[in-house]
Amino acid sequence: MSPPTPPFTEEHEELRASARGFIERELTPHAQQWEQEEWFPNEVFPKLAAQGLLGLKYPTEYGGQGGDYLHEAVLIEEMARIGSGGTAAGIGAHVNIATPPIWKFGSEDQKQRYLVPAIAGERIGALGITEPGAGSDVASLSTRAEPTEGGWVVNGEKTYITNGVRCDFIVTAVKTTAEGGHHGISFLIIDRGEGVVSSKLHKLGWHASDTATVSFQDVFVSEENLLGGLHEGFALIMANFQWERLAMALGATGAMQIAWERTADFARERQAFGRPLSSHQAIRHKLVDLATSAYTARCVTYDALRRFVAGEEPLREVTMAKLMTQRAAFELMDACLQIHGGAGYMREYWVERAARDARLGPIGGGSDEIMREILGRVLAL
Amino acid sequence: MAATAESVLKPDFQTSRKHFIFTDEHEQLRESIRNFAIKELAPHAEEWEETTFPDSVFHRMGELGFLGLDKPEKYGGQGGDYYTSLVLAEEITNANSGGLGMAVAVQTDMAMPPILAFGTEEQKQQWAAPAIAGTKILCLGITEPDAGSDVAGIKTRAVRDGDDYVINGSKTYITNGHRADVIVLVTKTDPDAGYDGFTLFLVPMDAPGVIREKKLVKLGMHASDTALLAFQDVRVPASAVLGQVGKGFYHIMWELQGERLIGAAGNVAGAQKCFEKTLQYAGERKAFGREIGKFQVIRHKFAEMATKIESARQMVYVTAWRFNNGEYPVREISMAKLHAARVGCEVADECIQIHGGAGYMREYGVERSWRDMRLARIGAGTDEIMLDVIGRSYGL
């Protein structure tokens, strides 16, 4: 046994083994059904919580495990083993996207009301930024929060919200000045209730997740639910982007590994022209390229992760990792599908789902084009 | 027309796109198929993704003469040239339903040509004529659970028994397999004869022992029905043999050429539609204060796509011209099939990317094109098989 690849240590590998065992026992067997039903049950959250998996990086005082981002990284990689991108996304949206801003920017009261039950799997969170008219272009958000006695009245519409149907609260970006833009956006934690209407969207992949359009019609939000500073929402968005993108890179790394292993097994077994597929040179070389791509993705991601946990704020490395891994993961899945031939096109095999799920990577969490824009600036171009 | 000082002042982007293989008659046919597809098919496309399209589509297309465009008038066809079939493959994409286009192509350009080329007069009357009229539906059985690209590895056996043959085996990924009245079935009649041991049969789908095992659920092409079929002691008379006993492998290799070329034409047309839809989106959708099409990177994506589509289209047309002239250009057909399939998938993928989050959502229809198009690199011979055929054509 070779030692764990830095930044991971033996302790992380133990967590990995136990998370993997739990996932393969409790979640993976249901993946196919959840995908078909386009919904994974809410009970998944308390189940994960009972294993401590919803609060790995959060302080014990809030019910967390007192670990750090590396522990969370292990979980993210292992969630690829569920075999349902939508389920992993729903869990990920809760753990990696919706709750970190509360942990980092929330008041003690907000942490007690939202973070504690979220870690316990009792309340499910979502993050609401994207709108029908504003995707990559965050500065042009139009959901408006008008000040009123004791809080705000919110009107507007958010879309592509993961957990958008099941969530109990939405960490929502709103315009708190008429102009909006970089200096006029704030975050409100909005509880599900009157005036909050969700409608589920059908997607290419991630079928088990309830991606939704959520509209707010005269929703009152009390001032205690302002998250972070007034008009300082842009900073909050930026603060979590690095982790969200790193999480996507880690998810891709995990998924690529499993897909490669399964496809290699298939190629060793499947016979064509009197011998295993893997003994055909074109297929063998293809699989070698894919293994190299998976290894490259892992190295790039781990380097960014190392820097991130060391406190470097590695904007360049994280952005590159996100850009590189998402495209590479989809291309690997697509190649695995191709190697499966006709079977690859059929739903009863795992691979077409993996390809559909992976296709979100170059779009979600900031599209490839946005990654290149960021890198253009980082590289002084 | 020679260039003049006057005519070179401005490039003419509106110049007629009509290729030299097409006449005005082809263009009229194009318009009539397009109108039919837009008016009678496209409005149901969403619904048919859930239910598969109804058999009545075949009846209607038969009525309109669209199922026998290039087939002999003797059997109810229109007696047109090969290009008329190409026009159908291109324009049927306006139905907005990849699964429907594929099912029609199985009828007109995959299962029917071997019947007309190798069939007896009786077989042509019994199956081709009603198929052209749209009253009978055809399917083609090549692939098996253990033999896909490796066609020679098929195991379905037909054993001579007196005046009959008894067939046992299974076929999978059979388009139209649930609705078809007859299957053009590839079997092995002599396991020791290598490539000379295959025979085609016309097996009625209601023959005892033909079992439609299950409807297969696919990544895309949801409007088509795809079957896993079993044949258990299916007894057919010797008159059900299609073509020559022992020549089935060569018959089917010939059939695959037409299938691949027509498929390539459909893929190019599908890519073009996806391109146009996305072009419209890029002209409307704004980000960072302008239409996204005005960003250089997006503009270049369109330029790349258009260039790829045009290259694939020209390959298909020139190869079709050779085919229509009576050549048997296997290398060029394989190249056109490979290139058009890749271009189709690349274009659909780029169209999703340009749509961003919307591209991933079902309501915009781009993800459907992407799912449908993905079959092109697998069906009718995978990319890898095309590469093998092309490579071997150079003696390698």
C-alpha cells in the first residue's frame, strides 16, 4: 500500500473507507430508482447526519465533526460512488453551497437557527443566485428586496436552484438598492412559506435532484435574516465560489476514477472479433488516454486543494482545476459510453447517466467560458 | 460567372445554397416535406418523446408518397433518383424528433433496399409495396446482445428442416421492433462457412416463436421504439430467404452503405437545425450588457460549427453523387458517416454550452438534440468501425 496522496493523510483514508462503505450500502443500491423517480428521498439527509457526514468541516459546537475542508473533500470524492449525480448534487448543494455562507457570515443566532438543524439533517438548504435573466452575469440580478418595517419584502424569481423544491430555506441573493450591481446586492435567508413557489425543472441529467425555479411574491423577510453586511452580498458570492468550484473538481475526480475502472472491466470482458475489446489496440490506447486524463485531473485538483487548505487563496489554480476537470470528466464519460457501444446508449447501463450527469460540469458553478474570463484577468491578459 | 469589379465589392452571403446534385424538382420536394414535417409532425414531437410516435405517421407518409421517393413506380414508389431520399432524410429533421426520423429511415433506407435489391417479385409485392404505401412497417435485425460491431459474430441460427427453416436466437437494439410487421433478419445458416455462412430472411413478426421481449429505454431517440427480440423455433418456408443462401453477409454489408450515407445526411441536417436555433438564442440572450453572440468567443464557436457542418455536408453530397452514379464508394461513405456523426455531436454539445444553464434544461430542446445525436457515433457502425473500414481500405 502506498501512502495517501498529499494533502490527504491516513486519518482521511479511514474516513474515506467508512464514507464509502456507508454510501455503497445505503445510497448506491437506490440510485437507479431515484433517478427514475426524479427524486431522492429527504430521509437521506438525516441518514447522512447520523454518520456525521453533513457537518464534517463544521465546529462541534454546532453539531459538526470539527474537521476541515479536507474531510469534506473526501466525502465529495466518495459521493461519486452513489452513481447518481443528482443525489450527490442535492447533498452537495446543502453541504458545500447553502450552509458555508451561514457558517462564515452568519450571526450566532442564524447559526443556531439554520446551521445547527442543517448539520443535523433536519432542515435542508439551497442557495439562490441564478435568475432567468442572469446566469453567469451575476451583477445583473433583478430579484428585489424592498425595505419595510422590520425587514424586507422580496419579489423576483430564481432558477436552476438545486434542492429548490425540497429546501426549507434558501440563501438568496437580492438587490437591496435600485441599481443592484456589485455594490447593491445582499443575502437574505428566506424560509419556505407563503409567497415562495417552486416549480421543478426537467434536465438532461442530474435527474434525482429537484432543480427548480423558485419565485418570491411579496415575501416578507425579517431583518434578523440578513446574512452578512447590507449591500455586501457580492463578497459573499465570491467567498464560496472557490470552495464550490474545488468541490466540483473533486467530484469529477472521483467520478472519473470509478467510470474508468468500470469501463476497463467491461473492455476486458466484452468480446468482439474473437477477443476482448481491451486487446484491440485502439480501445487499449483510448483507455490509456482516459487513465492519464483521470490522473491529470486528480493531480491538478489536489494541488489546488493543497493550496486552498494552506490558506493561499489560489484563484488561478482552483479556476484552472474547475475548467480542466469538468471538460475532462465529460469527455471521459463520453469515451466510456463510446467504448460500451450500443449498450452505452441504453439506460439500463450506468454509463449514459454518467455522461448526462457529467455534462453539467462545464456549465454549472460558472461555465467554462467564465472560468476562461477569470483566468484571462488572473493572467493579466 | 466571372468576377467583376462590381460583383467583388461585397461578399454575397445570401447566395443560393443549392448544391449541383439538386434540381428545382428536388427543391420543390424539399419544401413539401418540410411543410409536412412542420405542420403535421413537429407539433406532436414533445408528446411522442413520451409515447413514441403512432403508426399512423407511416400511413400518412405513404399516402403522401414520401416512403417510396426513390423506389420503382412498379411498387408504388415515385421512381425518383437517390437524391430524393437524401432530401427526405434532411427535411424530416423538421419534425424535431430524432426518433421519428430514424424510424422512417429504417423503413425507407435500411430494411427496404435489400428487399428491392435481392427479393423475389413475390417478396417485393408482399412487403415492399405495402411498406411504400405505409400500410406495413419494416425493421432490420442485425445486432445481437453478444455481437454488435462484430457482425460476423452473430449467433442467430437458421437450420434447414425439409422445405422450411427453423430460426433460433436473439436480436437487440431493433428500431421499429415493436411495431414492425416483418423483419429483415440476419442469420447464420452455416457456422463453418465463415463470411459465406450467413443468410437473410424475411420473417413475419406475427410468426409463432417471435417474441418482443422488451422496450429498451435509451439515452435519446425516445420517439422511436427499440426492441430486444427473441426467436424461439420460428419456422419459415424456404421462400422466406431474402437473396441468396450464404450471401447474407455481403447483402447486409451493401445495405449498411446506404444506411450510413442516409444517416450522415440526417446528422448534417440535424446539426444545421441545432445551429440555427442556437444562433437565434445567441442573438437574443444578453449577458454583461450585450447579446452573447457578440462576444468574440461565442462568435468563433459559431464560425467553427458552421465550417464543420459545411464540410460534412459537402462530403455527404459528393459521396451521394458517386453513389447515385452507380459507384460503391465504401471508403468515402465511411468517411462521410464518421465525420458527419462527429460533427453532429460536437455541434450539439457546443449548442448546449452556448445556451448555458438553459441548455441543460429539457424545455429548450437542445439537450434532446444532443441526446438524439449521440447515437450517430454508435449506430450503423461505430466511429471505431468506420476508422477500421477506412484504414483497411488503404491495405492496412
